[in-house]
Amino acid sequence: MADEQLLCHLDEIPDGGARGLLRQGRDDRVFAVRQGAQVSVWLNDCPHNHRPLDYRQDQFLSGDGRHIVCYAHSAHFAIADGHCFAGPCAGQYLTRVPARLGADGSVWIAVPLPAAPAPFRAAGRSESRHS
Ligand code: FES
């Protein structure tokens, strides 16, 4: 990985849960999902309408913790690869942020972050979050 940024420590993410990170305005730019010693990091950008996925702070997963959910229109994504398997954007993917777990449990992400899809960049997500 060329350039990296310290995102958080593994202990800051609940095992079997998720946490929003890199606060920007009222939204988190990314979220991390932890399953034991495995961490995946994603842009907080739903491919359906390019809104943040969470309906409240750190709520990114289904009730059973098995899937990522966008609460705007109930799109469901696989944690393994970000594939939307149910909902209005079925067949599309979340944008993965390359991440690395250090030996001390620190979580590092590649920077700059992957680009969000064009409609997201043009629209300004905060204005449309609750519309
Ligand atoms: S904005 Fe995520 S399902 Fe519609």
C-alpha cells in the first residue's frame, strides 16, 4: 500500500458489528465492519441514491449482523464483497476502501480514499440524506 492513514484500533469496532469513521459534517465518510480479527472498510455511500447507509450512528448492519444494510430503501449487501443481493440496487457493489490490520490491532486505510461514484460527488450527500 503506498500511502496509508491510521483509521482506528480494532478494539474500537465491536466484534460482529460496525462503526462509522472519518466524520465529515453529520456523516461518516467510511464505515468498518469487524468479524473477529477481520475488518473490512467501505465508503459510506449507497450505490442506489448515493446516500449514507446508516439511519443512525454506527447502524450499518442487519439485526442479526450478517449483512450490511442501507436503511434508506433497505438494500442488503454481503459483508464479504459488498455485493447488493436484495433491494433497489441489486447487482451493484459498495466501494471497498483498501485496509490493513497491523500487528498491534491498528487499522490502516489506503489514502486517498477511492472516489465515490459521480452522482454522489455532484449532488452533495448531506442535502439529500433525509429527503
Ligand atoms: S439509498 Fe440506499 S437503498 Fe436507496
